[in-house]
Amino acid sequence: MAEGTQPLARPIIDRKYKFMWGLASLGTTLISGIYGALLPIFYQDYLGLTARWIGLASAIYGVWNALNDPLFGYITDSTRSKRGRRIPYMRFTAPFLALTFILLWFAPPNAGQQTLFFWMLGSMLLYDTCYTIIGLVYSSLLPEITESDDERNGLQISYSLFGMLGLILGFMIPDFFRPKSGVNLSFLPLQAAMILVALVCAALIIATTFWVKERPEYTRVDKPVPLGAALRLTLTSKSFLVLVAENFMVTLMYAMVLSMVFYLADYVLKVNTMIILVCVFVPLIIGIPVTSLLQKRLGVVGAQQLLLAIAGAGLVLIAFVPNPLIYICLMAAGFGLAGPQTLTNILFAQVADEDELRSGVRREGMFFGINALITKPAQSVALALAPLVLEATHFVTRESGGGAVFLQQSAEAIFGIKALTGLIPGAALIVGAVLLRWFPLRGAYLEKVGADVLALHAKKQSLLNNPA
């Protein structure tokens, strides 16, 4: 047998493996959480960039998002390196993710609108390119590591719990270091914190890449699918199309809620951001392990539908209940968000399993790439929608108010914040739950797909041991 053709043993998914798997989640979610929560308020409220320029940046950013995800997804699927087709991209992109993230927060504060626009746009595009590569690779590795939905769920629970820590820190760190009031705002403490965050996150991502190993049969046995055939196979998968439509709604929800948390804290509830975070994240952390029980009782897709409906109802009610009851709505939403946080990637793994029986190869990168092609524009929609609604409802920015905090906003502006935080994203989640009614991978058909995939993988292992 030729040297280097021995297959790696299937990993033992124990606590240590789950811990190391989750480190990259902590790194990626901490960076993305800060990006989603701080970027809108930093450029609009602190620096005074108008909604027109933010909307233009969002549109250009959305076009690049539409191009880079399927491109990098196909590239990673087709890579045949001795080091693997996923891990090298993840490991060597992490330092550039740190650098581009740092650039976001060094925009010159006294520059004109055009300078701020180009700084925001350029740093967003560079950051998103690096984040796309790492995110695609990380997501694509999960279905390849194990065929078991239970083991996938275990890894996703680790991913989600570390991700929750990342998201919590992603709100706490900028909230602690961002300037709260004053005419001459100093960004130096915030910028120093962002440098430290970037370096730590890159180190966490790299640590995971030295622990997780790829299964060699997907590089040495599988043959790359031509681009045209890859697109056709992806876009003719009913399972994928239904799931990506649902995920668009989830992505829109996340982007809107993340971008509005500081607004809800500062201008509606007038409380420390930590109180809101506790209301959301404590039920979310409780809900994450509960997904395992719901999955066994309802199946993955049934559990996802139920939790989406709970989260959607909680968010919608934020726009209509008195302020004291908003905290209860946030708790319900937090518990329900355990579904998309934990179960979505398991559903994508099932889609990749079904596709492997059609195409003969693992193509997670293309699926996650096309998913991002369709869903990432939701981030641009959210980024552009928020300042437009706030301006339309006569929201008074901190910059125009001379740096004052807790400005007394009009009732119209307060409802605009509530709608952006709850009504619109909540309705999106309810639509997503309904869309999953047409997801075909459930019941006896799902069991057949799982059995057939195991048989196919055994054949690939045999070919790896005995190459023609």
C-alpha cells in the first residue's frame, strides 16, 4: 500500500473533541457579534454617516456577498491538497480576519461623508471575504466528520454554547469600551479592545485547525464536480431550496436584532445592555441542550419549526406590549432561538448527505456557498433598513445631539425601534417555520438516505485502502 493512503480513524466525539471544536465558534462568533452589534451604531450614531451612504455601502457589500460565497465554496470543494481541502483555508485566513476586523474601527472620526463611506465599504469587503472563507470551511467540516445526527447535534451544541459565550462577549466588550456620552468622543479604549479581540479570536480559530482532522477519502477518492454540474445539482435540490428559503428569514432576523440591541437598551428601555443580554441568552443557553430532546421526539425539522414559532411570537410581541413585558418577550425569543442556533447546520448536513447519493461526492462548500449567496443579502437588507426606518420615524442621533445619551425620542421613533427589534424579525421567523413544511428529509425517507450514505462511505474507505 502506498505511503499516505491509510485512512484516518473516525474521530471519537468526546468532551475534549467537542471543546476543541467549539473554540473556533467562540472566535468567529465573538468577532461577528461585535461586527453585527457595533457597526451600525458606530458609523451612524457615533460618526454621523447618513442613511444614504450606509445604504449604498450595504448594496455594494451585498453584491460582493452574492459572489464570494459560492466562489469560495466551490474552490474548497474542488481543492485536492495533501493538507486537506478545508483546514488550510481556515488556518491561514485567520490572521487576515483579525487584521481586517481591526480596520473597521479606525475610521477617521472627523472625516467627511465620502471618506467615511469608502472606509466603511472597503473594510467591510475585506473583512467579509476573510470571514466568508473561514465560515464556509467551518460549517462544511461538520457533516464530513460524522454521519450520525446525534453526534452532529453534540458538536453543534458545543458550537452553540461557545457561540453564545462569543455573542455575549460580543455585546459586553463594545458596550464596556464604547463612549457613552460627551461632545468629544474618544474611541481609543474601544480601538484597543478591538485589537485584543481580533488577536484572541484568530488564535482560537487556529487552535481548532490543529485538532480537527479531515477524512482523507473526500480528497483522495472523490473527484471534483465541474462548476456547471455543481450549480445544477445544488439548485435542483428541493431539500436545499426549502432550507435556504427558511434560512434567509433566520439571517434577516439575526441581522436586525443584533443591530438594534443597543438602540433598544439606550432609547426604549433605558437600561444597561447587560439586562437585555441576560433576558435573551440565559433562556437561549437553557434551550440549546433541550434541542437534543426535541430532536429525538419531533425530528430535526419538527423541532426547528416549533422553536422558530416560539421565537417569532416572542419577537413580534415586543412591538405591542408595555415596556416591562418586553423582558418576558425577550426570554421567549431567546429560548426559541436555540433552534436556528443548533439545528440549522444539522439540516444542511442532511441535505449534503442526500446530495452525495446523487453526485457521488461531498459538496458541503457549494451548499453553504449558495446558501450565503441567497441569505447574506438579508444582512444588507437589515443594515440598510434600520437607518431608513429610524430616519423616517424622526430618530435623533447621538451625533446630532452633541453626544448626549438617553435622548428623549418621539413615540414614533420608539415604535420604529421596536418594529426593527421585534415585529419585522419576528414575522420573518414565523414565515421560516411555515416554509419548513415542504422540507422532504424526514421520516422513512431520511432513514433511507442515512443508511445509503453509510454504505457509500464504506465503499469510499475501501477505495482509499485499495486504490486502483
